[in-house]
Amino acid sequence: MTEEILINVTPQETRVAAMQQGAVQELHIERGSQRGLVSNVYIGKVKRVLPGMQSAFIDIGLERSAFLHVADIWENSSDAKPIEKVLFEGQSLLVQVIKDPIGTKGARLSTQLSFAGRLLVYLPQESHIGVSQRIENEAERESLRGKLQQVLPEGHKGGYIIRTQAESASDGELRADVAYLDKLWNNLQQQSQKTAAPAVLYKELDIALRVLRDCVNEGTSRILVDSRETHERLLAFANDYIADAVPKLERYAGTRPLFDLYGVEEEIERALSRRVDLKSGGYLIIDQTEALTTIDVNTGGFVGGRNFDDTIFKTNLEAAQVIARQLRLRNLGGIIICDFIDMDSAEHRDAVLEEFKKMLENDRTRISVNGFSALGLVEMTRKRTRESLAHVLCEPCPTCQGRGEVKTAQTVCYQILREIVREARQFNAREYRILASQQVIDLFLDEESQSLAQLSDFIGKPVSLQVETLYSQEQYDIILM
């Protein structure tokens, strides 16, 4: 299936949309003030070693210390050592970010370094040659290993993972990738010897260049860029490393904004909504929490089909296709629970699961899917390395603090009444004044006026009301006069 890549650039952020058949399949957003850290290499300083957790906190120069687990420490021997035998406080070491800081968690690190090129991933501490799991034919895997070994310089050190893009690469292209990665590693080693910790030694390419390196393939028909400067940078990079991409690069100079022209802006808004409508009349409800993401499938207004079982089956089939796309679009990661509508037929369940796995094959991110559980849920994981779209573009509601609900005006009224009783027992004020939202004050003047009068009699002091138009429904103050 052919794919178009749209790149929208402003001084503040770069946005990338991958389109197939006119529909947005993936969205990537990178802001200059919030560049992702994954693949960056630092010289860090061990701040604290925690033997009980077999982990350590490493200062790499960020606001929060980064986290290194013993399982992510590279060792050149098969004997696993406890972390307190490997690291000590104040020690300097080379580390690479494998997960961005997410929520309250610091970045996650590894001491096993890897550097991605166009066709290869270079592993300077290893010696073996691996092949991408997406290349399943064993004969082809062996052929690619042999091809790479032939172009490696004599006495070359380090290992490689051959990426899927290398399937049709020439010997010259492989040599160019090896040379590029060697130069990168040598420069980094030299810099590490003259730099004091904590400091960054290598930064991953920005999003526009990463997309060109990682996402462009034979199925990419064109890459539209609406910035002259970025278009020139991409052309220079493509000329050096990806000659096939040069004729696909086009500069968009139209008067209408690129994302408006292709309907991407509307798609972004829809991708921030809890509800996703299905063409059949059903809908999905997507909820993100700290621990996992839940996706609930509902039939909604869909009553088609010969019988109810057929209706459920068709809704679940469509949902399987839409969920796979929404995962990519929203960049949802971690544990994901899909609650399809219950199906009595094992044949229907198998068909829905097969369709779901088939649609997930288009995902560039590593995914693991379990079958239907005893409760009829499909449990899966999707590798999470960067924040989801919602976490990049949104923040918790200041009124509900991310709960998605607010206390009713009546609940707030009763809360205020209880607090005035507490205040009256501690302080001998002349009068108590309630500052609250219009909704709460209206309730005190109407339905809860008797409650307010009873309170005033009980404490023996007058209680007055004042509307604060800027207060949310849950906000209030009690002033002692």
C-alpha cells in the first residue's frame, strides 16, 4: 500500500503525518523545547546505588535522575554480578536513553549502546550479526549476514543488526552505512575522553531526519515538506545516505496550510477524544491511565445484520481494524486491554483475533498480543518509548485534576457547611463569608437556603455569600470577618 509522508514545520515544533489512502495512519510531534531523549548518549555519574532494587540512579544532567537496572548493564562475560559489585557512587559511565521520562518517572538507561543507520544498527560492544525479526525467511537472513560480512573492513570490531530496509540494498549502500556508523562511534569515543560527567555526547537526529531514515521505503510515494530550510536539509541527508528518497522529496509551497489540505488537523482533534465512532454505528471508548490503556467496544446504534450475533461479529471486526490504527495514531504504549463485545462463537472470536493481528502487522513498534482471556478480554503490549499524543498535546484538567469528573454543586455545598462548623469551633469570628462559584451560591440561595439558615443558628453567627466568577465548581474559600 502506497504511503505519503507530510512534514509540517514551524519554529516551535515539527509534525509528521503518515497517510495511506487519504487517511492518517501515524502522527509524530516533536517540540524544540521538549525533544525526545531516546537514543541520546550521555556520560553520566552514578548518584545512588540501590542493592535492594538492583538498580541505580544516574545523573545525566537532567532535572530528574535517570534510572538504570542491573538487567540493562552490559557485561562481556556470562557471569551476572549484583549491581553493587559493578557500580559505585561517583563513578562515570557511558549510558544511552532507552525510554524517555514519562509522567513522574525519570529516563531509563542502558549501558549497551546502539546507533541506528539507514540500513544497519551498530552495536559497538557486541560481535555478532543479527537480522530484523521482520525478515522471516531463514535463507534470506543468512544471505544478508554473508553480504554484510563481505563489505566489513578487515579487523572491524563491533556487531550489527540488519534492518528490513537492507533487503534490497547494494554493497555500496551497506559500505556507506558502515562508514557512517564507524565515524559516529569514533567521534563519540574521542569526545567522551575529554568531557566531564554529566554531559550529552550524542543526540539522536531530529524527527524530520529520523522519519527519512526510518520510515521511507519502496511503498513511500512522496514526502511533502512545507519548509524550505527543512526541505534542503532532508535533500542533503538523502543525497548522502538515501539516494532513492531524493526524487520523492517535494517542497509544498501552497497557500493553504499542508495539514489543513489533507485533513490532518481534524484527525488530531479526533485522536484526543475518548470516543471513536465506527462507520457501522458502533463506537470505541479509549481511556489512558498511569498503569494501562483500556479500549471498550460498543455496538451503539448498529442494529444491522441477520441476527444479534452477526451484528456483534461485524462490530468487533471493524473495531479490530480501527483499534490497530488508533494505537499508531495516538502512540499508545505499555499494557493495553481491549474489551470486545462478548461473542458466543469460538469461530467469531478466532476471526476477530486474526483480523486484529493482521492489522497490527502494519505497526513499526514491537507488539505482543495474547488471545481472548477467560473474561473475554484481549491483552496486549505495545513498546512505549515516547509519550502518547495526548500526553504531548494535553495536560490534566485543572478543575477535575484528571479525574474526568467534578463534584456536584450540592456536594461542594455540604463540604462548605462542614468546614464552617470546624472553623466556628476553633475561631470566634464576627461573621463567615463564603466565596464560591455561581452554581454553588445559587444552590445556597435556593434549595440549600434552609441548611444555611440552620447552620447560622447553630454557630450563632451570620453567614454571607459572595460569587467569584473565576472559581471552578469545586473551588471555594471561607473568610473569617
